[in-house]
Amino acid sequence: MPRPDVNRFAELEVFVRVVEQAGFSAAGRAAGVSASAVSKLVARLEARLGTRLVHRTTRRFQLTAEGQAFYERALTILADLEEAERAAGAGERPAGRVRVNSSASYLSHVLAPVLPAFLARYPGIDLDLVQTDQVVDLLSDRTDIAIRAGPMPSSGLMARRLGATRMTIVAAPAWIDRHGLPQTLADIEGVSRLGFSYARATSGWPLRNADGEVTVLPSVGRVRINDGEGLRQLALAGVGPARLAAFTVRGDIAAGRLVPLLEALDPGDEEAFHAVFIGRSAGLPARARVLLDFLAEHGQVT
């Protein structure tokens, strides 16, 4: 248990600044303290946690795997603290326009169903919704909040976690009637599979067999697309099998429009979703802040 005199939030602030400035000296200059003071603070933090967060050399600065995970959690904790403080001091009802960038899948299956309740609660807020699966530059695109799937890379962006969903391989009954029901790894490797036309953090389809987890490499399938919801529509039309987020196809599976494939080989991996935005101390506008809070409560994926 940390000592009562340990300012844990100050430690988090300094550690995040060290990561964002890529070094102790730059972080010290930004914070108005010496590099040695910053180094000692990080060393005390590592000692208390019992793990190394940063690899230190004279020429290179690199986070350990534990340091990367701690950094991402620190961003979320600091964002939550600021939001709590702002909420406590909030006065007038938020108003204005919020620009949201979201994948079509999240917008169709999660965001759209809860938007009427949000708009009724905040009649002064207007929304600009932009659908794309591509990662956009929030600053140049003038985006207030972006909904992103997959692992969060190290960046200066803040993030609120919106849950995680299992991934599942599915195909339409019409496709199965034509090609048969795949039962083995070789069966799925031998068919033209639907996929994305842009690079993704996870390449291929991870599956598990008797030898452990393996990855079915991306297919040279005849049809590729740059949108997850479009991928679902192609699967529904019987164009081919696809690997999709479970929250987007539960209704289709329940209604018999899609059939899960290779469930015995499912490794159980999940894809996380986050709402990301710029800046911690710059002061997120109340109109965007309340949408973040609303999504954290009502916009979770499962």
C-alpha cells in the first residue's frame, strides 16, 4: 500500500509527460523541474510497482511492455479525474456541435440506437457524424471524438474504453450450400475469404488447432472492402465468409441469416473499442465531454 504522502496522480502526470516527451530531460523542462528529479520520481514509481517501466540508455528511450500498459491506463485515469472535476464544477447546460468519427459498424449497431436518448437529454448539442474505418488525424479533420477499434498505439491521444467484443467467422447459408461447411483449418484456407482492402493491426485470421494458435493469412479473395459494415453486407449476400465483430452479427446469427464457422477453432480473441480525443489539459469542451460520458455508459460494445 502506498505511503499517505505519495501523490499518485502527480506521479501519473509526470510519467505520462516522460512518455510524451520521449525522455527525462524534455519532460523535466516541460514540467519546470530537473531531469534528475524526473528520473528519481520514475525510479520510485517503478520500485513501488515492483516492475521496470522504462529501458534507460544514454541514446535511447523505450517503454517496456509493462510501461506501455501502465501508460495507457494512466491516460485513462487522468482523463477520468479531469472529467470528474469538470462535471463537479459544471454550470450551464452544454451546447454546440460535436464532430464524431466512427466506423460504420459501431455507428449502425451501437451509436445510432442510443442517439435519440442523448439528443433528448442534451437539446442544445448538434452532431456531425463521419463514417469511416480509416484512422483519421483528429486535429486536421477537426474531429472532437473518434471511435476506434483494436489496440491503442502509443500517442498523445486520450482514450475512454468502450468495452471489447469477440471476433467470429460467419457465412451465409447460401454460401454454405454452394461450398459446404468448413470443418478444418485446411477447409477455410482453401476458400476465397472476404477481407479488408486496407492494412489492419491484426493481419489474417487467428485460429487454434492441436498445435496451438495459428494465423490464416489474408486471402487473395476476389472481393475486399474498406468498411466493416459493408463486409457484413457482403457476407449476408453470400459472397463469402468473413471475420466480424460479434456485436455486429448477433442478430443475424439468431435469425439464421449468418452461420458461425469453425467455432471449435475459435481462439477467443477480442477487439477493444475506445473513444479517443485530443489533449488532457487543454480542456475538452463540455459538449464533447458529456458525449464521452454518455458513450462510456450507454455505448459499450460486448
